[in-house]
Amino acid sequence: METSVSDDDSQWVRVEKNLASAEDGENLADGEGDLLKVEFFEPATFWTEALPLGTGKLGAMVFGGVPLEFIMLNDDTLYTGGPKDWNNPRARDLLPKVREAVREGNYCDATNLASQMLGPFCQLYQPLGAIELELDDSHQRFDPDSYHRQLDLDTATVSVEYIVEDVTYTREYFTSKPHQVLAVRLSADKANSVSFAVTLLSPLQEGPAQTTANQILVRGRAPGDVVDSTVTGHGMAFAVALEVRTGGESGVVESVGGQILRVQNADCAVILLSSSTSFDGPFKSPVLAAKDPSQQTLAALKGTEGLAFDALLKSHLNDYQPLFRRLKLRLVRSEEDILQTEEFVEKPLNIATGRSSIGAEVEQTRIQDSQEVNRPLGENEKTSRANKGSRKGDAKISTRDRLERFAENQDPRMVTLLFQFGRYLLLASSRAGTMVSNLQGIWNKDLSPAWRCVPHININLPMNYWPAETCNLSECHGPLFDIVDTMTINGRITAKVNYGLEGWVGHHNVDIWGQTAPVGGDPVWALWPMGGAWLSLHLWEHYCFSLDKTFLSDRAYPVLKGCAQFLLGWLIEDSNGNLITNPSTSPEHYFVSPDTGYLASVAYASAMDLAIIRELFQSLVQANQILGDKDVEFISKIKIALDRLCPVKLTHDGCLLEWGQDFQDPEVNHRHMSHLFGIFPGHTITPLRTPELCHAAKKSMIKRGEIGPGWSMAWKNALWARLWNEEHAYRMVVRMFRLIGPEETTERYDGGGLYCNLFNAHPPFQIDGNFGFTGAIAEMLLQSDGESLYLLPALPRRAWPFGKVEGLRGRGAVTVSMVWEQGILVEFSIEVDVKSPALKTVHYQERTVDISEVLPSYVYTYNKDLKLQHSRLKVSGSLRTDGSRCRLL
């Protein structure tokens, strides 16, 4: 049966370069069109060579194969198991015994006892399935030299292009958040040339597929409760549906049995895919839920009826680009490079094509005006298009090549690309109403993924959201707040059952069901009741960046207070009258127990425990003050506890003390930087307020070393930035650009880096390193504490002598843009969303300027001497001035 568009609708006519970004064009300097592109000149063979797309809910990994294409799929809610009681009543009876063993210095005994306080592991994040495209036999003869595959960060689209004999074939892919579909268009520059078979697969399929003339519906079910390798019962149901539409007079699509559709002799074809699961919230069994995944996923496809590929693309760009384009970064080595680019000039956007246009009238250009761009291409044009990409002379340079060469050339454009890739991944894996970004964002190919692919709170999950506020993607923070809301409910039960305490608590792992009890395994990672407190600080941070008092009073304050209630009960007095934690661990790091000489993990007063508690208590006191000092009685208890918290201590060699005692460290190069939490992401240790502790922190950093998994290097990068040490911060930047082979997926800790598709390698792949890198670069360029802004505090002046950044965010609801030349700030601008009574000063090197009088809706621009050049009303989201040309314009 043929499915085609009406005669008067040219929406399926291929439009040349309609996925091109505003960065790709004649206005950019040579090579700058590739600034925001991840590109290759061969199909992917391994998963870590494929290119990611995502809506926050629906994820896809595009391999770009010829003649066989493979697109792996994920749904962010597809987990094993369901809600259950994971708490351990025995833990409450064991707690005093563990504390007594610690007090007596029997740390191995304490560790052994603590292992009985644990519970079951979290559930597993599951793969959804895959699309398999088998192209017609002629594609066996495609020209490998013509092949080009790319991910364009500016448009959040993937494209594949190659030549077979005299025909140029193009595939275009994107995921649409507004319509919750994956859209793929296959086209050719010769009529009747598109033929292929498409199959929809799932490793969790249950029963036969339901196939019509142009649709496939696959149903499946995740495993039930997974404990170790044992599965109990049935789990979450899901459905995934695929629809094919063709264009051209001769195009035909038909079912050929099983779950295969075949397209023949079309001018172009569009594949749309949607998915849904029976997940209906963390407190309902997915087996008993009334939600019908099949109905939901078919409804999503029905919602695209009458919409052309270009209309879906337009909706996608309208949703994505206003968020992604808020922040622009350029790092270059010469003044000539930075002056030639027009990247910072605001240009009206032709939303139908995703390209910038000179006049507003171009914005109204219709897709129907495609006769010219749909004409047959000449031979020179075919060659030019098929071989586009990063070049040096005539050589094609892939992202893999650029990674391999980074150690030698340290190309700052690669830093820009990886920075923006982190922002792209956050937009693709965490949007309003979706699940929290997990250990791999939303992308996973394995039924038994590394570390279950669940969020790990002792670094992974918080690091995933380090760029959310500073990098101007505050909306992406929402899913983290949602999972915290779930944890506050479950965590109150855990606090009461496991410890007999009020308030709420979270530990090392959390899954879609909101597990808050310690997971199984080893106390070194599991017995760590600071997870909820760390996540609570993200709500406070969101307030600091937005100054949204409604959010603070209605959402953040109750979370902070509930967590503080638990912590007040958890703290106990030591022999000196200080308040400490006992039992206490430093995440995943053993020490040598002095009583036995064996490894142990449970002691007292770890630096991370106390730093998190100090940050949370201080934040709660400030929040109460902002809200009118209404919680007097409770806050008075918090202030007393703050004054009694055990102070930060040093080791015998002048480093920051990691545990309450100066234990022998069997792994001085350990990957976790937990004892430095007060520097970053905390704020209690700073160069201006606590210089002595910063000196000790530097010694700790040197002792820890630079080698580690990708996420660890990102954390070290941010720490050095907070210590205002540009040399060491940049050394960590360079270390990140270490190419890891796609076959390297075995867990190891001796040096991470990047896979060629820019996924961060632990190895294996962990997405937190991507987000951590982006957050760390932001810290190198701008820091803030609510009262002051610190400009270029860790700028590597020799590596990035020239640069521009527009749209960084600081605490105090402020947006900052900067230009520097020869490593020296020459101009900056600030604009505030609301008037902040606390925001007073901008610092640059030894100079300061008072900004206490700045007003909302104005853009204030300052020169290299920190003198105000001009202030103007903000116009249409861009910087405008009536005076001489502003460098930030």
C-alpha cells in the first residue's frame, strides 16, 4: 500500500542543507563552520562511535551504516522492578554497636558490622530496542570517499551523506521533544531512488509485533525485581511504534511479514518512532498501572499526522535552539581568528531551515519554494557536499583525528566543542517532566549495564547537573528536583526504620523508584547517608542563580529543612565536645586500620560528611533569613550545631584530613576528591576567606595526582579552577583529551579520556565526565558567591589568549559576557534578572568595581579598566548600543 503526501503539499521534497546550523556558512572564518559539529568519514562500528540524540525521554544512537543502518533506542523510564521496601530494620539495632567499635578504634570490626546495615541493590536501566534499515543492493557499491556523518550541536540533528554511482543519498535524524518522536528522512537527488527495508527490534519483546501497511508496533516487558542475578516476577510493560511515510509518485511502502516494512522507488521517505512505558510514578507498580503504553505511543504518532518532516523540524528547533544558543563560547589563539567570525552577531533565524538569515523577510520563506534547491546537482556540487567537513588543505579531518592531535596542537576549538557537547547532552537527557539524567544520561545498550546505569549520588548525579545553572540551562535542573521530591517521601521511612531518626535521608544510589536506603555490597560506598544532603544543595543553588523566592519557600526550604532534621539527629558529640558523624565513610576510599593493619572504611568525622553538613546548615540559615526569619526555633538549633561542628583538620604532611584521624592511605591517588568538597562544589574553603586551607588543599591535590577516570579529571579541573590555579586547571583540560579506543569498555581507574564520539570514558562510558568538564570550564571563566563575581579566575592565558563568552550565569540572577585579548580582559557586560540586595562587586585580578546599583532589563558594559562604558535597555535578547561598536555585539 502506498502512503504519500497530497499533490499540493511539497513538504516531503528534500531541501538542501535544511539541517545546517547558523555556524555553517559564509559568515564564519575558515574552519569555524565545524566548531559545533562532531563528524566522521566512516560509519560507526562500535556503540561509542555512534552519535546521540535525545528528548530527555526518548534516546537514540545513530550508527550511520551503509548498506545496513542501526539506530539503538532508549526510553528514560524503562527500568526493571518496581517500588518495594528496601529498608533494613536491623540497621537501627546495629548502629550503636558500630559507633562503639569506632569509638574504641576497632575500625575493621566497625566495617564488618556496618556491612549488615545494608539493603538490596537498585534496579537496572534497560535498553528499549533498535531500528534496522537494510538499504537496497546498490548501496553495497557506495563510494567510501564520499561518506560524511555528523552531529550538529546547534540544531541537535544528525546527518549522513554519501554517493552511490551518480546518486547522492542523504539521511537526516532528530528527536523532537514537542512531539516526542524520533524522525528520520531518507532522500536522494534522483527520483525513485529510495528503497529499503526497516525492522523494529527489541531484546525485551513480548509476543508478536502488530504490523499494518506502514506501521509496526512492538510490545515488551522489562524484567521484574532483580536481586543479584535472580529475577522475580514481571516488570514494566512498554510499547514502541514505527511509521513510514513516502514521497514521490512511484513510492510504495508495504508490510512484508513479521515486523518488517519495505519501501520501494520513493523520492524520499520519513520514519517516525515513538515509545511509552507503563511507568506511572515511583509509588505505583508498573504491572498494576492502568497506563496503556500501546495507546500512548500510537497517540504520539497520531499527533504528527498532517505534519511534514520540515514542520516537525521547525517545532524541534523552536524548542531546542533558544536554550542551546543562550551561551556562546569562542576560544582562539590569534586576534585575526576572533575578529573574522560573526558568531556573536545576533541574526534572525529561518526556523523552517534552522539557518540564520539577513532580513526578517527571509524568516517567512516557505519550504514550498524548493524547485531551485531540488534541481539535479552538478558534479562539482556533489563532490563538495559529499566531502564537506573539517579540513586542512584537502585532507578530511574527523573528530577522531582532532582528538588524536590534541596532545600536539591543543586546539582550543576542541575545548569549545567538548564544552558545548556537554550542554547538548544535558538538553538531550534532562528536560522538564523527564527522569533524572542517569549514569549514562539516557543512552544504554546493555541489559546488564555497568553499575546498573543508575544515578550514583556520591559524585555522578550531582556532577551531571554542574553545568545546569552556570551554563544557562536552568530548566534542565528540574528532573533532579523531581527525584529529590520522591526521595524526601521514601527517605523519611528510611530515616525512621534504619536509624530511628526524624527527617529524610538518601544514600549512595537512587533509581526510578526512589530508593533511599543503603544498597548492597560494601559499606565503603553504601553506608553514606549524605546523598540526600548533597542533592538538597542543588535546590539551594537553583535559588541562588534565579532568586526565585517562591521556589525557595515552596520547594527548596522544605527539602533543606527535612534533610537538616535528619542530620541534627545523626550528629553525635566527640570527646572534645565537637559534633561529628559516626559511622562515617569517605566515598569508595579505604584506609589502613591502625589496630589490625587491614583495610577498613568505617570511621568517624570524614571531611566530606562535615563539609556537606556545613554547607547545608549555612544554606538553611540563609534561606530562612531571606524568607523572613519565620523558623526561629529550628534555625536556632541549626546555628548551635554549626558552631559545634568539628573544624577542618590537616594531616601530618599539611594536607586536608580526609577522615577524622590521620590514617595511612593505601591509595593516595584515589579517584574521588571527597575531602575537597568544601572547595568545589562547596563554598566554605575559598582563596580569599581561608587561604591557609587552600594551601593545604593544593598540597592534597598534588598528592592525589592527575591520573583518574574521566569524571575524576573533570572534578580536579573544577577544583584547580576554584583555587585560581590556571596552570593546573589547564593541565586537567589537556588530560581529558585522551582518545580511548571504542573496544575499551572494561572497568579501570588508571586514566580516562574520551571516546571518538566525545562520550566520556571512565572507562567504560560514564556521562558525568562530560557534564563535569563543561561545568569546570565555566568555573575557569566565571565564579560567583552571590555577593561578588570573579572574572576569568583561572584563564590559561597562553593556551586561550583570545576569547569571547556570552551568556554565563552567576549567583545573584546575573548573566555575564566577556571578551579578552592577549589573556587580558578588555570588555565585559552584566545583566540581572531581578534586583539582588546582596550582589555588590565584580573582581578581576586585583581590581574591583561596584555593581550594587545595576537594574533589571539593562545591559551594563564595562571596559578593560572596569569603567562603565554604557548601559542600555536589553532589546530582543541581544546586546545593543547607540555608541561606538561594542565588542560583545
